Amino acid sequence: MRTVIGLEVHAQLLTKTKLFCSCSAEYFGAPPNTHTCPVCLGMPGALPVLNEKAVEYALKAALALHCEIPHRSTFARKNYFYPDLPKGYQISQYDEPLAVRGYLELPTGKRVRIRRVHLEEDAGKLLHTEDGVTLVDLNRAGVPLIEIVTEPDLGSPQEARLYMEELRRVLRYLGVCSGDMEEGSLRCDANISVSLDGELGTKVEIKNMNSFRAIEDALSFEERRQRELLHRGGLLAQETRLWNEKTGQTEPMRSKEESEDYRYFPDPDLVPLEIDDAWREKVKRSLPELPAQKRARWAQEYKLPDYDIAVLTEERPIAEYFEAVVRLYPNPKDVSNWMMSEILRLLKEGQTTEITLKPEHCARVLEMVSVGQINRTVAKDVLEESFKTGKAPDEIVHEKGLLQISDESALAEIMTKVLAENPKAVADFKSGKEAALSFLQGQVMKITGGKADPKKTRELLLQKLREP
Ligand SMILES: [Zn+2]
């Protein structure tokens, strides 16, 4: 039994303008057909001009995927007829793509080979209204995409999902794609074949998967469907199927079009794209540290558990924030704990991705805890206030008088009062109920507004309770 999966991913590049004209590429939410011009509307005589930024972004992605960059690539017309395609063809790359033979390393260490990365323009969008009318919006027509095609190296639906997650991380680290699958900025088609004898089976294509979960679910469904059919002695058709999120099934769409159907031919309006060594090296040098490198370095340098590394390297700004705090307060595990619990919580609550807390303020709070100036409970409040107001932690602590009470005589005085007021708890403790200690400790915290040094409080309480 063998499952073989290959993925074709379309990623929308975050350029300001479209691939072959100067129309804005930010089509999402814009009034229909306002980001258009004779070029992207396919008017006769209008000529395309290649967007250099799009080439640079595509190069970044290709180099991050360890691809070879041929010195020359060409644009081709992919001909088909559909109302969202004003020219009657899509400008893409065919036999001479921008990049070839790369790989993406998954967090498991497995390398998935990349067959090719090429540039192409997106089509428009059709809107089907409730009263059965179909409207055409061409704002998206001509927006730059890269298509990233893997070799059939993925062995399971779970691995396909890991690949997509890692690819998205890489593209977001590079800042070349938003990675938003719901808005369609990152789209994925899959090829899957299942065989019982280990040979390559019949290839079935699946479309319409709009989330990581959908990719895994659709491929799992398809793997099961194909296995059952083969076990019954049935034959698989080479076809394209659509994932239906509601029914949780794939459904046949149309018989697979052969690539010949598109009648590809070189676009006579565009000269070959030449990328010399200097350009390639310049882009290569501009690449940031990528997620896989970062994970490996963090494991070595910070000795953090895999889980912490995975959480904190997921987004580049979070990862960079972590490193900024560690530079000031070199206790990686402590910083990791505070970030994963408090800072990520504050981001989630504020529904923001921007950490408004300055790294030096975060480091200062952690330092105050480590030297016993404030306790952890107070520290959480200080962090939150500094996060929301931008105030320095020292200022907050002094204004509110939050310094920890660890002076023994001051604590002893409070305790005498607490013990006198709670004779039942004292008796309970003396008769062996350990829980009474936590209650008494809670009373001390209450009186001090949470500022008592918890460790000392506990020690002193025990001492007093054991006095004859
Ligand atoms: Zn245009």
C-alpha cells in the first residue's frame, strides 16, 4: 500500500502593482473593476510591461526554496476560454520557468523536492448573485502569482499539511505573500495516487481546499476512497475532483485536461527574462534567516524545548522579539515562558499581531521578578499595563507601590494578625489539613494586595504554625 502526493501551490505576491501594468494589486475589498486598465482588461494593442518587484519577490521565494535559477526564462500564453480571463489567455511560464530543482525541509527533517517555481498572472473573479446572475470583477486579473510545484514526495495527508504550513511560514518570513488561505492569497491543488502493490497508481487531482485542515481532510478522504475502490477490484479514473467542505467528500469535476489543451506558445509581447549572477546573488544576500535555520540555531543556542521553538518561531516578528528580549535578559527559558503565557495571551486578547511592549520593558519586568523586587502575580499586571500604555515598568511599580514585601518583620506582623483572625484554619492545619496553609497564605496575599513574597510567606507561616 502506497500513497503518493504532490502539491501545486499558488501564492499571491505582495507587490503594490500588478504583474504587467501599474494597476494596484490590492484588490481585496475594492469596488469591482476599479483596479483595471487596457493592459489587464486585455484591450487590443495594449502591451504588458514586466513588474521588476514581482520578479524580485519570486526570486526570493525560489532561492529560499534552494532552487536553481536559469539565466533565462520565458513567458508563455496559456490559452483557454473563461469569462474571468479577458485576453482569452493567461500569461504564465511553461517550458522555461524562473526556477527549478529546489527543496523545502519540513520540521521533521524530511526534504520535499520542488520541481519548479514560475511567475504568472491571476485571473479575475466571478460573483454569482442570489438571483442567478453572474458578475465579473477584473480587479484581480493580472495580480502576480508564483506557482510552486513539488515532486510527488509527500507520503501522507498529514505530511502534505506539514509542507503547506512550512511553505506558508517561509513565504511570510520573506514578506512576499500574506499566506491568507481564506482570502485566497495562498491556494493549493493536490495530486494523489494510491496503489496496493507499491507501484505508482492513477493520479487524481483535488481542488478547492481553502485551509490546512481542508487539505488534510480532503486528502484523507481521497486516500480512503481510492483504497476501498482498489480493494473491491475497481479501476480509478484519472480525473479532477472538488473538495466539498460541507459533505466532507470529494466530488468529480471534469475529466483531466491535458496540458496540450492549453496550446501554450511563447508570448510575443514579452522578451525573455534574464537573471544574471549579480542579481541572483544580491537577492540571495537579502534573504532573512528562514524558519528551519532559526529552529536549528535556537535548539543549539538557547537549548529550548521543541515545543517552545515551534510556537515562538511561527511568526517572524514574534521570533525577533524573543531574541531582542533575550539579548537584554539572557535567560531564554524564562523569556520563552513569559512570552508563551503572557505576551501571546495579550496579543490574542487585543486581537493584534503587534507587540506594543518594548523589548527592554519586557526584559526589565523579568529582571525585577528574578531579583525579588516584584512577585510573579504583580509582574503579570505590570506587563499588561506596560503593554497597553507603553509606560516603563519601574514607573508603574513605583506609582502603584508594587514592590514586593519580603521584609521579615513586616511580614511577621501581618501574619500574627491573619493567624489571630482565622483560628479555625489554624486548628485545621494543626489537625493535619495541609490545605489550610494555602488558605492562610491567600489571606496574607489579600491584605498585602498580592505583594507579599510568596516563598517567604510560606516559610514564615509554617514556622509560626509549628511554634508550640
Ligand atoms: Zn491594469
